[in-house]
Amino acid sequence: MTKFKRIETGIDGLVVIEPTVFGDHRGFFMEAYNKEDFEEIGLHVEFVQDNHSKSKKGVLRGLHFQTKNPQGKLVRVTRGSVWDAAVDLREGSPTYGNWRGVLLSEANKRMFYVPDGFAHGFLTLEDDTEFLYKCTDYYRPDYDAGITYRDPEIGINWPLEQYDLTEEELRLSHKDKQLPTLAQLIEQKKEKRH
């Protein structure tokens, strides 16, 4: 029996994963990761770092990526819920600039595998939401980069109204408030080359 179900998103490599959950009156049990079982569903990845964050409702983190040593991420929620988004930034990809979003929650136990080469971010939908992610490379602050969550060309449809949130209520870090659009980032890159 396969312990994990792979759900395609329409962007190569970006997948939703549903674990098999065993539950009864006492609670539940599930495997959150198993290398052999992940390989069985076509995910041949090696993780080197685990991260854990806790956020209030309305916190928006992202969209982040590393310019060198890019990180693939297996993300999930153990408490509360988030709306998670990933943008394909792989040069030459037929879906470059396209995004997908997915609801991850304590209740649905879904996971989202975001390969390296994607910008990633999430919006917390409940207070005290806990978000865990496994990474395929180490965090390298020197290569930390990002694009704004509201890039008009990418056009991510953050579900604010659906979760009784307004743009003014969003809680972003100072760094995330300053992030450029993808077009600005590309322009900055060109300027550095000249």
C-alpha cells in the first residue's frame, strides 16, 4: 500500500501530497515523511534542514527563495491553517512566472512539495498556526531573496475575503514589505551585470 498520494498541480515538480492517516477515538497516527515511499511517488529528494514557525492570523511570509543553493521545501501545518503559494522561477520552464496555491491545515494534513527554483510564501488563516518545512539545502542568508506577494504580473489571488482578512490587516516583516516585483528583480540583476 502506498502511504502517500501525489496530486499534480499543473506545474512540473510542484505537488500536493496526501498522507495516509490512521485515526480512532484516541487520536491519529501518520508518517509525515518516508524516503522510500516518497521515491515510490516520484519524489527523489534529500532533506538537510527542518524549520518550524508559529504565526498569528494574517501573517504573510514571502515570497522567498535563494539565488544560489536553492532550497526545495516540503511544507505542512501541524496547528491551524495556511494558504500556501509557490511561483515557478526556473529559467526556461514553460510555466515560468506561474503560481499555484493550496490550503494546508491541521485538519486536512496535506503537504506541499515546492521544488528548488520556486519562490514560496504563505498566509496564516488562524492564530497560533504552526508551520513546518523540510529543506533540501541549508539556509544561506547571503543568497536570501524574494519578490513581493502582490506582484501584479504574477497575480497571486490571495484569499483574503474568504478568511475575513483585509490588505490592511496583513502582518508582514519589514523585509517582506520592501521586496521588489519580479520585473524589478530582473532589472536589478541586469544592472549588476553591466
